[in-house]
Amino acid sequence: MKRIKVVDSLRGFSLLGILLANLLVFNYGMFGNQYPEVYDVSKIGQFLIQAIRVLFEGSTMPIFAFLFGFGMYIMASSFKRKDLGVKRGLIRRGMALLLFGALHAVFLFEGDILFAYGLMTLVLFWLPSRSLKTMIVCLILSLSLVILMHIDFGGVEESVDESSQYYSEELTEEQIEYLLEEKEAYRTLTTSERRLFLFDSDNPFLGGGIVGYIFTYILIISFYVPVFISGMIAAKLKMFETGGMWKKALVILVPIGIILNIYALNNETLDFYMFFIDTALAFGYIGLFYYVYKENLFMDSLAAVGKLSLTNYILQSVFHSFIYYGNGFGRFGDSNFTLSFTLAIMFFIVQVIFSHYYMKKFKYGPLEYLLRIWTYFSFKPHLKRGKHPQI
């Protein structure tokens, strides 16, 4: 099946957003990135951090979830066309993503998203083969469930807030002490020692401990199921192939989302609605990107980055873990975020150049090829066909 260039280019662009959003966590940790003042970050550095929060931090995950759902439907269609087992193939793909995600989280980056996508694949592997009506019904039901869970989750946040003050602008002495201990640990410890620190230390930011963290992780991931399904619907309707007025209608969400994100920086009243605001901004970016897209060298290079999305995503973590953790330069908690931002942009430029020339010689990236081998259960996945393939 012929790839859709605008989708690959959008995926490449969203990898830049993921790189910058993850940069905050690599540099200051899952909790410390909310409090740059603890690390004496300069005014310019704090401005860059706020800019990343407004433009990328919350909106990148929905874009990738949308594109992942889109790609899942395209792959299911490819399985069907080749007369291969759609459900078996998607289940194998989900299992592989779970493994990739687990290894990524354990050895490189605890903010992994591959594990979440593996879970969503295993939950929704049956949906791409269903009718459009079924998909829309599932979208409505999942969105309704998200709204109900979000309301309930808000109550949980309030109770956690009383004990951990996670959503408070003022840190307790215990929390500051933990962040400083974390800074020293991430700067100096090996990967295995860092894992022991994470599990053995008493984290004052986790109201329910590790169990509470895992529960919250699964709950938050479930919020993206409607976005995931909307990607499938977009693929089924061939929205990126047929065009339409929808792209112009979505563009208005960009300024609205950015303005609300700026307002939310210093106003906690919008905390409860941030998931919906960030998701709206993500769809605005999708519409805007499609609206301005034109085939040229720059977009072709972004498409190459997108085609190597798994490999490039892991390489970003390899690079950042070496820069910020104890097995490399140990810059975790460094006050010079301007340098961190510059390094990240330079690395992405290298990825764009490398991906552009790599895709001129090869059809798949190394990790993409491994994933396809397992998904198709063949060392020559591009040649595998069933007994009665559709031509």
C-alpha cells in the first residue's frame, strides 16, 4: 500500500515535539520539571521551558496517538489485502510494542509511550475490521467514559493534593530534599543503581506510592483511547487523501489552545480541563499541518523522519540518557537549559539529515524492520502473502 506522505511528514514533525517534551523529563525528572527554580534555571531557560509547555508538552501525545490509530488501520487493511490474519498480526504487533516499551522504560526513559501504545493495540485489535458505524459508536462510548473518569480523577487529584501538594506551586522541604537527592542520583548512578533509587526511595510526590503511580499511568493512558479511535476513523474515511474543509475548521483550535495554555501557566483553575485543551490543540496542529503541507525537500525529509519514527524515538532516548544520566555526561538538573534546548534541536537536525539519506537506500529502519518481522512472522515481511491475496 502506498504511503501517505503528509502523514509521514506529520509524524516526523510530532517527533520534534516529543523530543522537546521529553527533554524536560530527561533534564529535570518526572516531577522536578515542574519546578525549574529548584535547579536555578536562568530566565531564558525558564522561558524556553514555558514555551515547550505551551506548544508541545500536552499536545504531542494526542497527535502521536491519533497517528498510531491511523497507522493501525492502514496495517490492518494491508493484512486483509494480503489475506493474512488481521487480528493475529495486530496482537503480535501489540506484544512487540509492550516488549520494546518495557525495555525502553527500564534501561533508557521512564516516560516511555511505546508500552502504552502496545496496551491500546491489544485492547483495540478487533476494531479496524469493524464498520464505520461501530467505530463511531466506540468513539462516543470511550469519550463518554473518559469524561466520567476525568471527573472522578479530579476528585482523586484533590485528595492526593492534600497529602503530597503535587499541584501546589509551593514545595515542601521534603519534596525539595527529594529533588536534590534525585539530581545527585541521576547525575552519578549507573542504570541499575538509578532503578533501585526510584523503587527504594520514599517519593513525596506519589500520594499512593508506586502502585498509585502505575494506576494513574493506566488511567491517563485510557484518556487517549478516543484519540486513538479517531485516527482509525480518519484512515477509514481517507481524510488525508480526499482533503476537505475539516482542515480549515481545525486550524482555529491552534490559537485557542495556545492562548488557554498560556493562561493555564499561572492559573490552576484550568488544570481540570488541560487534557481536553491539549487534545484540541493537537487536532488544531493536525489541521494546520495538512493545510500548509506542500511536497518539497523539507517535507520529504520530515517524512523520512516519520518513516523511521520508532528508530528515531529510541535514538532520542539513547542520546538524552547519555547526556543527562550518570552513564554519560551527567547533566541531569543542570541550570543551563538553553544549552540543553540547543543540543536537542541540533540532534533533531542530525536526525532529519540522517533519515533523509537513509531512506534513499533502505525501505525500513532497523527497529521498524524487527517489528515487521515479528508482526508478519516472517524474515521477508514485504513478500509475505496469504493463499488468496487481493490484488
